Amino acid sequence: MTAFRNTPVLVLAVLVCPALLAVPGVHFGPSPSVAPTGPSDFVVHAGSGVKATDAAGFLQRWLILDPIPANGVNQNAVQAAVKKEYFPNQLTVIPHDGDKVTVNGADLTWHALDTKFYNLSLYHFGLMFNKSTANVLMWGVAIVNSPEEMRNTRLAIGSNDASVWWVNGQEVIGIYGDRLTIIDDGVSKKLTLKKGPNVVRCAIHNQSGNTDFCARFLDANDQPITNLTVNLSETVP
């Protein structure tokens, strides 16, 4: 038996500075390996009317469709998944809370949700409605109202895992692979927000474990736009 009585021991301590928790781009999401807090602490049923962005410009109100089984998080697999027609008009439909679509013989429901944070936890959305969020594709829609036409804006997003995004019917960005949600992880090409309603659509693919996403618009100087609102009952021309 080897004695360690006189052998020097190096102890490494890892400390997390509280200030680090507020650094943009650093995500400390809930771990599914730990007994989760109740879903309502993360997402709640959306109220009626208009919801402004938070102080950092993040969109906090979304319509989310029940998960659709799908495999693969690399670019080819995700692009193939989002181009497959699961339900009619999936890239143009403007859903409402409680609307249903049929996918592979199963009825799926659109849910209007508010997040209490900058990111929307799809993992807790799954817990709320008793839906699996592993190896699935989840569609989201937000109707974003701009008080004026805004040119040279960019959509800045993050997701866990892969995601593809559209603004007013045009695909503007995609990020792929098994990844964590990082603020502004992907930033679109320059685009114009119309005065009035603009449709932001996303498809999030999760492989396993935690899953969430975040989105905001940046202005021509790459600063968050904070005077946008979301109204899921908005009429889109």
C-alpha cells in the first residue's frame, strides 16, 4: 500500500464570480440532469395584447408548436428537416393560440408563451405540456411590430441546439450542431424591418437534454433595438 502522508497535494478550486452571470454571451441554463424547477418559473401562457421587448431588446413572447420527431443537428440534416412539409403552409402560416395542425396522423397544438428571461426554455415548455424535447424539431413564430421602417438591421440569435430563422418569409440565418445557447451566436445579413407587423419564424432542432433559444434585433450600429413589440393577435397583410 502506498503512503501519501508526506506527498504534496495540489487542490484546485473553481470559483464562479457572481458578476460573470451577467456577462452577455455566457449562458447558465437549468440542467436537465438536476430535478428541474417548475416550468411556470420559466415560461407561462402569454397574456393578451402587446408585449414589449426586454431592456436588452430580446423578444419574450412566442407561438410554439408541439414538437415534431426529427433526427440530426448538422446543417444538411436540419436544412432537410425544415424543407420537409410536415403541415400545410408551414413557412407562411400565421398561427393563433390553440390552433392545431396534423403531422403524421397526430394533432399538434400551437401555444402562446411568454418567457420570464431573455431566452425561452423549450425544455420547460416540454415539461409543461408533457412533450418530449429530444430528437425533435420545434417551430416558433412571433409577430414583431416596428414603429417605423428600420433599414440595415440584423436578427441576432442563439439556440440549443441547431436553428433556422426567417424574417418576413426570407431565410436569414441558420446555426447548426450540438451547441449551447449563446447571446448573438448567429447574426443575420442586413435586412429591413417594415413599419408595422413583421413575421419572425424559427425552427429549433434539439438532439437531447436542455434546449432553449433567444432572439433580438440589432440596429445599424449593432446596438439592441428596444422599441419593438410583439402582438400574437396582430393582423399581418
